[in-house]
Amino acid sequence: MKVAIVGAGITGLAAGYEAANAGTEVVVYEAAERPGGRILTSELAGQPVDEGADAFLARVPWAVELCQELGLAADLVSPAQRTAFVYSRGALRAVPQPNVLGVPLDFDALATSGIVSSDGVNRARQEPDLAGTPLAEDESVGGLVRRRLGDEVADRLVDPLIGGINASSIDDLSVRAAVPQLAEAAARGPSLVQELSRLAASSTADPDAPVFYSLPDGVGRLTDELAVRLGHRLRLSSPVVDLGELDADQVIVTLPAAAASALVAPMSPTAATLLASIDYASVVLVSLAFNAADVDHPMAGSGYLVPAIEGRTITACSWASSKWSHVGTADTVVLRVSAGRYGDDRALALGDDALLEAVSDDLSLTMGLDAEPHTVRISRWERSLPQFRPGHLDLVADIERTLARDAPWLRVTGAWARGLGIPACINQGRQAARACVSDGAVAR
């Protein structure tokens, strides 16, 4: 049996690796000159620094398991700093602990943090006593959090975290697709905070275990290693324009939704229309290296988030050389600054000089940094983060059912489907490959 995979991002590489390990004849086609998609590590100030994702979740198994299989497990590193901050109400303030994805579980800690006003704290304190409202079939994260904890907690704590991860607003994000932990808690009882506290208390996970992992030479090493394992089965600079021309019994398309839609259209116009309805956000990541002597901020943490309600250009700043022991030197401080979210393309529209000026203004305001960087790298990721609207999982199920009817030899998956993090993409790619191997040759 022959399997063709279109796209060599992490999803496609993982699918190709899985199919090859199963003894299947497989070819992975990639239009670009390099594999990895939006995972990219390049040099900044003489050392490897990621241009996109710089870590993956440690507490879900799929990326860790793959690293073990590839012989990379011994090299995994976790952040040297765990404390994160939010720029809110004129200052950097530590995210209150404990919390679950920004939802505070201790209202006294929320009050001490200063992230929300006293009125905001008092509104949040009402949550355990509020009458329960059943979780809708699927609703927005914002709808749930605002109903239970009020607007201030939603805007200044939950949105910077969950919205920031997705480059979106929590008012547009599906709670079931984006944060199933919140959906589970909301379905279990009337109080969201009490149910999240119970779930946290019943967890057998080691609270001191790493939350994230990375690799000392960048996350790009993972995709590079997968490419090495595929060898001649990976074909770079090889765009696919017609799935019907591929010499394969089964095909897996792992491209972004719009590109997948164009390829799928001749086989299933309905599935193509559904794919085309998935929207994306654009982001920019500005990496900056400074002389350590010019930076007087202590940066005692992993970095900080900037709520959309603050109206700034930047959405987050990672203190990369504090967060990771392998980034920066005694003489060099490295920051990675994110900008852009769905509906806010200001950063993307700015030229490099204007963007750097806007970022510098925000760094001066939020952390008092007025030094000039000696090295700057701007990474523009246009339409890079899929948006999971309420009803998203039903939409994905419709796409899969439609393709199973119209083209049973064809599968589509990727970050737009059931999770945009590295572990989720690895799992989706490997699951698609396993399904192909299980189905065998299908008449086309």
C-alpha cells in the first residue's frame, strides 16, 4: 500500500514517520524548501532561538513520547522560571496561584495580585454562590467566564492567557474545542471554581513536574530529526496541485484549512466549503537581543501577557534568557515579543522600523526597558493560527463524515482540526497515518 502526505509541518512529518514505521510505502510532499512549517529555529546573536513555538506541553503524552522514540528525551529541558505576569492597571503583576488557564481558584490571591479592581474581585467572589446555568451545547469561553466570574477577570486574566494562546478573543473561542477542562468543569456542577478546584485536587499529577519542555537547540530539532528519519521519502520544493495525480492508495492532507480546501474541492465540494469557513489570525514575533548591562529589569519569571483591553501593540513578552537556561549569556539578554491577534492586524501592517518603534514603546511602558537592542529579528506569521469558534468540533466532524462519504481514501487534518499545540498536531498526524494503515488500499 502507498500513502501520500501533503505538507511537512509537524503534523505531516509525524504522519509520515508513523506510516514509515508501519512498513508502508510513504512519500511526504512539501512545497517549501524546508520542513517544519511554522516550527522554525534560527540564529539570533550567535545562538539558536525559535521563531515560532519555543516549547510544548509536558503533561500530555504525544510530544514527549515522540521525543523518546527519536532518542531526544535525555535532552529535554524545562523552563528555569515558572512565574508569569500580566501587565494590568499600570504595572506588571504576578498571575495569582492557583489558577486553571487563568481562572483563579483563590480569591484572596486574586485580590493580592492587583490584576483586577476591588469591584472585580468582589464580583468574582460571588461565583460559588451564583445560581447554576447549564453549559450550552457549545459556547464561547468568554460567555462562560463572564457569566461566572465577571468581565474584569475575563478581560484582564483569562483572555490574555487563553486568548493569547490562540491569538483570539475568548468571546470568539469555543470552550469545548479550546479549553475542554473548563467545559468539563462547567458540566459537572454549578460552580466553575469549585469544580476546577475539585479536579485539581483529584489530579495525580506531580505539581512540581515540568509544565513545558523544549530542546536546547530549539524546537526545530524535533522536526529536523523527523525529516532525517524520513530521508528520501520527504520531497521538498514539491507542491501538490492535484490530489488525483498522486501515486497513492491513501492520501493525508495536513495543510492549513484554506490550502486544504482548494485541494479537496474536486473530490468533495461540500467538505471544501466547510474547510474554507475556518478562519485564521496573523501574528508577528519580534526577537530582540540586548547587552545585559543595559537591562536593569530583574526579569524574575518567564515573561508577561498584555490584555487586549490595555490597547497596546504587543500581546506578550517572553523573557527568553530568564525562562530558558540555554538562551542568552552572561552578557546577552534575549526577549521574544508577540504582537497581533484576530481582528488586530496593526503589527502585521507596519513596516519593520515602525513595528520596532511600537514594540519599543510598549516595552518602555510595561517593563521600563529603554535600551536599544543590538540584534533584531522579525518573524511574520500571516494567517498562522486557526480560530476555534463555538461549534468547531461539530464542524470538524462534518468535514470528516463528508470526506468519508465522498473520498474515503482521503483524510485532512492539522492544527485547524482538534488542537493547534505541538502535541495535538503530532497526535493528529499519527492517528491519521494509523487509520490509513488500518484501512489499507481503497478504490479511488
